[in-house]
Amino acid sequence: MIDPTNANLFAALRAAFPTDLDAIAVETDDGLYYSWRDLDRASAMIANLFEALGLKAGDRIAVQVEKSVEAMMLYLATLRAGYVFLPLNTAYREAEIEYFIGNAGPAVVVCSSANAGWVAPLATAAGTRHVFTLDDDRKGTLLEVAAQCSDQHKVAQKKPDDLAAILYTSGTTGRSKGAMLTHRNLQSNAEVLKDYWGWRPRADVLIHALPIFHVHGLFVAIHGALISGSQMIWLNRFDSKRVVARLPDATVFMGVPTLYVRMLAEPTLTREACNGMRLFISGSAPLLLETFEAWRERTGHTILERYGMSETAMLTSNPYSAVQGERRGGTVGFPLPGVQLRVRDDAGEPCLNGEIGHIQVAGPNVFAGYWRMPEKTKEEFTPDGYFKTGDVGKVDGRGYVTIVGRSKDLIISGGYNVYPAEIEGYINEMAGVAESALIGVPHPDFGEVGVAIVTPKPGAAVDGDAVIAELKARLANFKIPKRCFVVPELPRNTMGKVQKALLREQHKGLFKSAKA
Ligand code: MCA
Ligand code: AMP
């Protein structure tokens, strides 16, 4: 039974657990089984651990750990105890983690034991009181201490606007911003998607193969399964062979386009393998029409593409049921129930009849603002309360939304966002570099990848490989440009602005064939 007076998202997820708590909730691909009772008890024990630390309401729990079922339990425990979950990409290096911890001021940091040697001193220096470790083999101090705690826990009382999570998203200028998501934001989106995608209570089986530090794997996938009492087949890492091998045991799969491209390369992906599947969902980056069509031809299934953001969770979706319309490749479907989506021109006037403009959105899913950045938050909303997505698109006569580009300078590589300004900032500080431009070019595996174009200072020699090597030492691996070219000067327009479109055009064929 849901307690109508408690807006804690965990209460809604827990209410959807099946009556038979000994039924399987999660099966890992390496043969472990977790029951619903295990999820309930473990989240209670970790929640009790946090409460025993004397944390205050609103305290942040920052987590940079390898994917595991226990890491999901840690997320559930944070919700359950009423604290704020702050997931961090496992690829982030020291400078990145130092910034996030410094900016968010978490009361607790949980990291892998392999990284504790450098994460713990950073956390302590930033004033974090408690550091725990958690590894993907059910080891670490978090579980050791939680094992001493009671497995009974009353779900913390929360109001709809209380914070549930902070997700850092990079900015076009300056440093990353923490998008503050409330219990209402997450719960409303989970419930809408449960209906819209026809989740079948206790009958679906989701293959979970995405990382759990972003909206897609953490919220869309986990909430979808839990709030419908559905089982998950859990892979700690995406492996196209393993996912295809598990399709006959599943009904739902979610992935970024790269995962679909890689699965299509598996000869074992056949119609028969997909016989029991109900739904394939793609998002986080544009799904190429050729992938959409190749998938339909090979499997007989039409991928459902949807669109969302860290700041808003899911915004639009192609229809699930044929009654609502067909799934159209190249579009991201209709605004979800409760989401208001409009397209405006540069002057803020409505774009009508399928004209292209800026996508703006409102709804119960739209975040509460950027952590400790009221000015930045204000800039990103229109005076009448719509959030400016930074995406450029159009809505056709039947209501299908198509994203045609972005007004924000952003590269989406294999579903991860790379902000050119951040990488250019690092390159520009390197010895001998005058300036640089990072551009996104098409790539057969990642959809798009970064390529750096660098100019040397007069008389200086800069080596492209050395630039890449230096970046590798400092930044998460997915942000590293795949190539770096050194040229005498960057092309500029009459206003003096670097012409990135021209550079993209020049380099668009770099990775045309064969994976690079
Ligand atoms: C790995 N590499 C990459 C990427 N991933 N390069 C560019 N872009 C990437 N995404 C590079 C590494 O730097 C490394 O290079 C080499 O590939 C192998 O690394 P490895 O970690 O082994 O790669 P992988 O395991 O094959 O990972 C590829 C992946 C992964 C499975 C596609 O990137 C992934 O899980 N992507 C999903 C991201 C996601 O969940 N996004 C959702 C965001 P080297 O050897 O040179 O070091 S949520 C969102 O966007 C919104 C809200 C939404 O709508 O969902
Ligand atoms: P993030 O900052 O990681 O939340 O990424 C959000 C951005 O991903 C959006 O603003 C879009 O630019 C992009 N995105 C998400 N889903 C899609 C999609 N289906 N098609 C095109 N772009 C998408």
C-alpha cells in the first residue's frame, strides 16, 4: 500500500514489490539471484547505517563505484533514508572528482577500494565526514558496516519538492552544473513511463546493461522495472554477445544507439532470439535511420526512440501502442503525458507548421534548478517558466517531435556528453598551444566522437599525440578526442568566431568505414 502522505519515491517503488517477497527481483548474468526481500532488507540496512551517522535531511551521498546490484541497493537506501543521491561516472579522474565533491559538499562519499587511495584524501579535504568503499564483488566497508545494522527501517517522510538526486551535467561554458531532481520529478516520470510503455506488472523482464550513474540506466531502467514489480537480468558491463544470448529470457531492453549498432554486428541476433521480446527502447543520442531500419529487418521489432535530459528525465516518446500511431524512425515521438513542449524562434515567438526552433519544456518532471547556481538556473528558464533544452527541433502536423540539432555546443559520444569548452580549456593551457577547437564528427560505433584541431603559438611545436596523451592523464576516457590535428590557424567568420561547421565538414569522413 502506498502511504499517500509520503512523497518519498522509495515508498512508491516498495509498494510495487510483489506480495511474494521471495520471488526473484534481479538475476545477474554471472548467476546470482536477488529476491525482492533482499532488495528490501539490504536497502533498510544501508539506510539505517546512514541514519546512525547522524546525517541531516538534504545531505548528499556521492557515489563513484563500479556497477553492481549492491550499488543499486545503495541508491535505493539513499532514497529510503531521505538523503540526496549523487552518482558519478566511474571514468572520472582526480580533477573531475575534486570539483564535484568540492561543489556538492557531500556528507558521505562511497568509492571503489581501488580508488580510495586518492578519493578519500580529496573528500576529507573538502570536509566530507564519512568515506566508505564498495566493490562490484559484494566487498567493501559499506557492506561490512551495514551488515551490523537492523534490516527493519521505516521509509523517511518526504515532501514532493524534496531533493532525491543531483546529477552533474557539463556546461557549454564554465564548470559542470548539478541538476537537482526532486521526488516528484522522478516519481511522476516513472509512473508516466510505466503506463506509456505498457509495463506489465510482475510479467516483464528487463535486460539492464547500461551504467547506473546517468538518467537512462539509473532512473528510466531501474524505476521502470521496480515500479512495475518486474524482474531484471543484470549485466555489470555491456557485452553485445551476452545481451543477445539473454534476449530469449527477457521482454524489454533499453540502450543508447551504440548498443544497438554493436548488437547488430552479432550473427546470433535473429528473429528467433527476439521472439519473446516485447519492446526495444533507444535514447540518449540520435538513433540513425539505418540502425532503426536494419534492426526492424533483422529482428522484426521496431525500436521505440525517446528523448530526455538529466534536467528533465524523459520528455517525449514514440508510441508504444499502434492505436496512438506508428513508431517513426528519425523522430523522438510525442511529448509524454503531462509534459508541455513548445518550439520557439530566436526572438521567443512560436514556430508553427513544423518550423525549426528551440525546444522548451515544462511539466512535473522538470528539475528544481542547478545546485547553488540560482543565476544559471534563471538563465535557463523563460520568464513564463519553460526550461530551455538547448535542443533544436520541430513538431510536425501529427505532433511528432524531431530533433534536428543543438544550440548548445555538445558532442554526444556513445551516449556520453562531451562539452567542447571543457576539453578546449585543458588543451589551451598546454605548453606551446595558441588555441584549439573540439568538433564532433560521425563515427560508426559511437555515433559521434571528438576531434581536436589545435594551433601552436608562433615559433612553438605542438604534437597532436602528445596533446592526447596529456588529456588522457587528466580526464575521463570518453572525453579524449580520438584524433588531434595541428594546423597553422583556425577558420573564422567575419565576426572572428571559429567556424566549427566548416571544420566538421572538412573532417566528417575521418571514421567513415571500419571501427577506429
Ligand atoms: C568508451 N570509450 C568511448 C566511449 N565509451 N569513447 C567515446 N565515447 C564513449 N561513449 C572508449 C574508451 O575511452 C576506451 O578508449 C575504449 O572506448 C574502450 O573503453 P570501454 O570502457 O571498454 O568501452 P565500452 O565498455 O565498449 O563502452 C562503450 C559503451 C559505453 C558501452 C557504449 O560508452 C556506454 O555504456 N555508454 C552508455 C552511456 C549512457 O548510459 N548514457 C546515458 C546518459 P581507450 O582504449 O583509447 O582508452 S543519460 C542521457 O543522456 C539522457 C538523460 C537520456 O536521454 O537518456
Ligand atoms: P544529458 O545532458 O546527458 O542529460 O543529455 C541530454 C541530451 O541528450 C539532450 O539535450 C539531447 O541533446 C540528447 N538526447 C537525448 N535523447 C536523444 C534522442 N533520442 N535523440 C537525440 N538526442 C537525444
